[in-house]
Amino acid sequence: MKELLKNKYFKFGFWTFTFILFTIWIKSWWLLILIPVIFDFYVSNKVNWTFWKKRNAESTSKVVEWVDAVVFAVIAATIIRMFFIEAYMIPTSSMEKTLQVGDYLFVSKYSYGPRMPITPLAIPFTHHTMPGTRSTKPYSELIKTDFTRLAGLTDIMRNDVVVFNFPAGDTVVVEMQEMSYYSIIRRNARELKSMDITAGNPVLTEKQYYKKSRKMVNDNYTIVSRPVDKRENYIKRCVAVPGDSLKIIDGLVYINNEVQEHFDQMQYKYQIQTDGTLLNFNRFHNLGISNDDLKVSRTSTDKYLMPMTTEILDKVKNFKGVTSVIQYVNPDDYAPYIFPHDINYKWTEDNFGSLYIPQKGKTVKLDTINIALYRRVIQTFENNKLEIKGGKIFINDKEADSYTFKMDYYFMMGDSRHNSADSRFWGFVPEDHIVGKALFIWMSTDPDKTLLQGKIRFNRLMKFIH
């Protein structure tokens, strides 16, 4: 058996068969021209493919051995990250308590099918910015490919925890990367309008304020653009899939008119009323509420506002001095920071919809009101020219009263419903932005503790994500 495994023709046959299966999977038939390379590497040896070391040398130096190891590691790790599995870290509390700040997890690329690189010319193990810089790109857009996803094990299902590229991350203000470029433009436009009203100046149209705001931001900050696969990675729970109808009433999510399944780790903000007794924050921290949430929790001498799961809520109700605990619901009639950012849709994060989630091949009727819901889908994600002239809609210079979607879209939300910037704020997630499915936590550290205080959360190690 050992002799068979060492036989050059057996090695050539095994790796050629494996390579053909890989070629069939990724449907890139031109790769078959590399089979002669495999034959030469294992059989004919006409070309020295490992050029950094001498042929037929009786011994190799330590440097050559290190080069061998590094080349193999880079190639193997790149293939694994691209097609199978990749590590991510949770930086924010938007998915608490399912995922916590400091969780390190593995994300499966093969579950939904690996997405082929859209910008393949990139430095290995980098994303959108070179380490140690603010805006230097570690990739080149000299070569860009169309979106292609290989065969996976399953489709995205409701309630899956999914990693995806931030849909509003195509344009970035380098100095304020924690906010989306478009939310900055909208905020500044509202401030400009408010200043004109206060000063008694003539009030301009919304379009004019947006134009002034965009010019002001572009003139004063560093603006960069990013291709789909180099946009910031987000992780949320998929609450609605293509073809679904979604509505939120007083914080409860309804999918196709049925209440979404409640998860034990899902949390909302609650207003805690006391009789004036000061609550000990250490008790909240021991229940798993982070320091960041505690810092801004006290709103007055007898009121607190903080995110809690149902389990934590039941315990807090029994705290000495607590007189009532009520779930927080945004009292506003209209929140301009909520999708679709249009006065005709007076939605908030707690009262939202009804909204149809676009499905590939399905057609929706369009008018000058509901175009706000699908403008970015039609214009940005599906690359069409869209104009409204004389009360009529024109797509690619043709009058249109309907549109047929070219891709599937998803609606994502964080499990910490009042502490998550998600689809309620920026809209749909296109299928070409999907990275993979969150599998399990392999390491977890508490940012609020030192090593001696129990920084490593041992109870979360190797925990599967549900």
C-alpha cells in the first residue's frame, strides 16, 4: 500500500481526479488546461515548479523548508477561506445575546455555496483596507468578474444567522466609517433644512438639500468606493426571505401575517421604573448586560432603559425598588432614518411595513409612491437607469409601471432589536452580498474583564449558533 501511495502515476491520477471534481463544482472549464501542469509536477518533471529550491538536492536548507511551508500554508488557507470556512469576530452588541461582543466564530462558505471572488486581484488575508492604514486598498479592480455562486448545501432559511457585505457600504466616509455614507448625507440634509427654517431663509426642495449635503461631505472628507466583496462584513439574523411580506407592530415581527418565532436570546429595550432606589449596576452586569449598555441606561433618578432577554427581564422585575418594567416602543410617528427614508412611509424601527421582499423573476407594480421602496434595488443593485419625469417612471429610458427582479433579496435584523442597525435602517440584502452561514463560536473573550477576572468565556467555547 505504501508503494502505491508513493507511485507517481497514482499521485497524478488522484490529484487529477480531485482537480476535475473541483473544476466541475466551480464550473470553470478553462482550468482543465492545468492538467498538463499536474502531469509534469508528478510524472515528467520537465519544469521546476518549486523554483526556490534546487532540483535533486540531497538536502535542503532551513530557509527553503520555511519557504515551502509558507507557500503551502498561504495556498491552503486561501482555498479554505474562499470555498469552505472563514473566521470572524463580533465587534458590536447587535446580535446579543445569541452572539456577544468578543465572540470569535467560524462562518461556512459552503452552506449556501461559495461566492466566487468579484475582485480576485487582492493581497491574501486582507479585506477592504491595508492593515495600519485608513484607506489604502489591498486589492485591484483591474479585473472584475460577474457575480457567481457555486452549488451549496442549502438555501438561506428564515432565522439563519448570516454574514453578508453591508449593502450601503459601496461608498464610505473614511473619517466616519461607523456610519453609512448615505445616512450622513441624509442627516446633514435635515440639518441644513432645519437651519434655513430657524433662520427664516427660503426652504429648498429635498433634492436640493441632498445635493448641498453631498457636496459638503465630498468636499470635506475622504470618500472611497468599494466593490461588493470588499464591503464591511455584517452579521444578522435573516427574518424574511424572497417573496415574504414583513410587518412590525409595536416591536413584534410578522412574516406573512404570522408572528415571528421568539428566541430565548432575543432582547428588547425595557424601561425600568423604580421607587427612587438606586439600582446596583453590578447586579445587571452579573446577569450579562455589558458595560456599554449600562453606561447610558439611567435616564433619570428613578428610570433606566436597557436591553434585556425574557430571562433577565423576569429577574429584574424582582429587584428591590423596581415598581414596573415596560417594553420600550419608539413613540415617534415617523423616523427619517428608517428605510425607505421617505415621508410617504411613516415608519419607525418598532412600527414598520408592510413590505414585500423582492424575489428573482417576480414582478411588482410601480408608482411614484412605492418606487421609494425599490429604487436602490432597481438602480444600484441591478444596474438600471431610473428617472421620474412628469409624474412618470422611466427605466432605461422606457416608461415603466412594473419591474421584474433579477436577484433574490433578504431582510436581516439583529437579535438585540433596539441596538441593531439592520434592514429596518438601510433596506434589503441582495443575494450577491451573502458571504455565508454562522456555524459555531470557537473562542469568546469578555471586553469588560481582564484575564485574571475571567476574560475568556469558557461556557461559550465550541458553541453552535442557532
